[in-house]
Amino acid sequence: MNTVPVDYYVLLSAVLFTIGAMGVLIRRNPLIIFMSIELMLNAANLVFVAYASVFKSFSGQIFVFFVIAVAAAEVAVGLALIVQIFKAKKNINIDELNSLKG
């Protein structure tokens, strides 16, 4: 049975990370920026799992578990901040939000 080479996983991860980085740099909507950050984290997770399977080690999967847990906490805090900023300013455009003062 043929297996997929690890180079393909690394290439896919690089493409996903690039798309995520472009989303962070180009887009102005905070929700899109958070989704792009999640895409970048998942691209890194893909590399960790791919190399863990090559080296027959579980350390990559363990690290991915912690990255997913931290990403979930980051999203929860980030969405709470976005909701509070929207309540105060009635706008969530990144260009127009230059301070967090009330």
C-alpha cells in the first residue's frame, strides 16, 4: 500500500499558513483575522502530526493537543473582546479602532 510522502503534508501546511498570514495582513475584520490565525495554527499542527508519524513518536500529537487547547482559549477571549468593543464603539473595523479607551 502506498503512503503519502511527508513532503506533501509540509507543502499543504505551507500553503495553509500562507493563506492564513495573508488573511491576517490584508483583512480588516477581526473575525476574519481570528479565523486566519486559527488557520495558521492548524497548519503548524499538520506539520507536527506529519513529522510525529514519520518519527513514530507521540510527542507531536501531544503538542498539537496543547496548541488546540490554547487556541480555544484564545478564541474565547478574543470573541469576548470583540463583543465588548462592538458594544462600546458600535464598530469593529480594525482601522478605526486605535485605542481601547472608553
